[in-house]
Amino acid sequence: LSQLPGWSVRPDGSIVIATGNDDALGLYRCTPYNSYGTAGESRPTRVLLKDPPAFTVRPKEEYFQEVGRELVIPCVAHGDPPPTITWLKVGSVGKSSAQVDGNSSLVLHPLIKEQHGVWECTATNQVASVTTATSVHVLGTSPHAVTNVSVLPLLRAANISWEPGFDGGYFQRFSVWYTPLARYPPRAHHDWVSLSVPAGAQHLLVENLQPDTSYQFSVLAQNKLGSGPFSQIVTSVPRGFPVTTVPPEPPAMTVHVFLSPPRALTANETMRGVLLRWDPPARASVALSGYALELRQDKGGWEVLERSIPGTDTQVLVPGLIKDAFYEFRLVAFAGSYISDPSNTVNVSTAGMEVYPSRTQLPELLPQPVLAGVIGGICFLSVAIIFSTMAACIMNRRRAARVRKRRQDPPLVFSP
């Protein structure tokens, strides 16, 4: 072994080959021995040289494509033995809807909002695994949720900061929503206060807060296509005025939830749409104020579909769903200043359905421009009918007056 550079023997008898080359190829046997001799050679083992995977075609760092279109991302690697190519979306849960063609390229068709993010291409054989990544940006969608929301408690105020999510290809604005957990005096729920954030800013100072009171904060992103999902709710306690000495920082508060989630959520398909039914929460410390309905499509992110369902309702109709899609629904309950955990999730598949509108909306959510047009048309029609009726009455009165005048006038007599 001394004649082979990079070869050595460990104390346990193993051979270490620092650099593999053609000299290492062949059959090897090991013969253990001591002062009493040996029991014989081991069975032979063969050393083969194999190549780890190496990429010959890598995906670009970023891809931008409109929602609903097709996006093909190449990824090719070689090795000995030939490697297997797999694709995975970073952070995804469950099976992805993406496909891989015969050339190991990632095929996203049709491209949907939930496929936005980082994708990894991994080449694997018996020797090793190598990975490369690319970012997919889906254009023409509502904004994605903001991340890393932090709240800095100040004197009767709080400074909220965040990191924006992808804007969907359009300019996005933000609004900060907050509500106290203890109210002075007690008020009904749904009095979350929203503050607009100046364009381009990623932080906002919320002032005039009650000291030593727990507040919940959330951030909402919006663009011209609509609103994205709310961010994660963060709880914080603004500081009060010091009395004599500076008090120590308050310990982290654990907010006890006094509201259990809605129960037994079920979904039934009807001729008018999907009918959701549920039972009210089993435990609530104050009167139930209402519900919010959330949905997600094809294992994507959760979004708020309707946030003002009355607390007395135990069912809601969802008439408009996209055809050949998979939906999940869940409910959260509001009572006083508390928000429950989500209810159980129900699954609805629209595969094989006949007709569905292109977008989902509840019956009462008629857009304001359409509602204004309908009301204007009804008013115009009503005025036209009134004028027509008045004109007909006037004409009838004049005709009747002429007839009475003819009857009262003496007849004319002509002599020959």
C-alpha cells in the first residue's frame, strides 16, 4: 500500500482510498490473524467506480408566468448509474398538482396561485444526491400573506412591522387591523379597527392604546384583484406610565381562550350550490357574535370567504365554485373579544359537475356598481310609467270634454 499514494490502513483493518481512480478497481479480500494464526480469508468484495449525479441543464433562478397558463422548467442530470429526477415545492404539504414530463422537466399547467414559491429539482443515484432550486412567480393573482409580523410595545402605543408577500404582479397596499382583548366598556365583537398604511411602508405606529391591555394585531395586503389572506395574529401589551420606579418588563402573557370552535361542520351538494351546516360552539364565555368562513383550493393557502355570518345562523350556501377543483372549508367563531380555533375541515370536490360560475361569491354579496345600475334602472322605469299614466289621464279628460261640448251645442239646420 505504501506504493499507492493516498492509500492507508486504519487500526481496525479498514483500507482508506483518498482518491478513487482505476487503481482502486478490482476484487479485495481481508485476512485477519493474530499470534495463533488465521481462520482464513473473507469473502471477496468488488470495488467499482461510479459517478455521482451532475446537472447538465439547470433551471433559471426565477420564472415569471401569468396564472392559468403553462410553465415548463427544465432540469437534466447525468451520472453512473443514471440518476432519478424528482421535483418538490419547498414548504408544501401533501401531494403537489405538478407533473414531470419525459425529459424530467417540471410542467405546471394550468399555473395556479398556490404554485408560487421555491421549487427544488433533486437528482439521485446510488452514489449521491444533488439539488438545485428555482423561484416561480405567479402573476395576475391577489397578494400573498405578509410574513414575520412583529409588534414592539411602546408607551400607550405599538409599532407593527412585517415583510410583504408576493404582490401577484400588481401594486399592493397594506392595512393594520387590531382589537383589544379586554374592553372598556364591554362592546360587541367585530369592532376590529383598521388603519391604512402609507404606500411603500412596511411598518405602522398604532397610538392611543389602553395601557397594560392585551391587543391582537394582524396585517392585510390588497391589490386591484382583491385581498390576500390575513397574516398570523400577534398579541402584545402596550406599556403604561411609570408611577415611581420603572417596573420590570411584564412577563409573557398566556391568553386563555374562552371560546370553543364550531362543531360538526358538514357539506351537502344541492342544485343551488354547496350547503354548509354546523352546530354552535359548546362553550363561550360571552354571547356568540358571528362566524367567519374560510376556504382553500387544491391544498393552497387559507383565505377568508365570508367574515360576517350572523351568530344565530347554523348554515350558509356557497353557490359558485370552480369546476373540477378540490375545496376545503372551515369555520371560526367570534364571541366578545375572543376568536375560536378553526372547526373541523370538510372537503368538497367539483369534479364532474355540470355548470359552475368562474368565481365564488355568496348570494348577498352583489357588487355595488351592479346594485347601483339595477336600482337606477328600476327608478327610471318607475318615472316613465308615472309620466305615461299622467299623459293618458290628461288626454282622456280632454276627449271627454270635447264630447260633452258637442252634445250641448244646438244642431245646425240647413234650408234648401
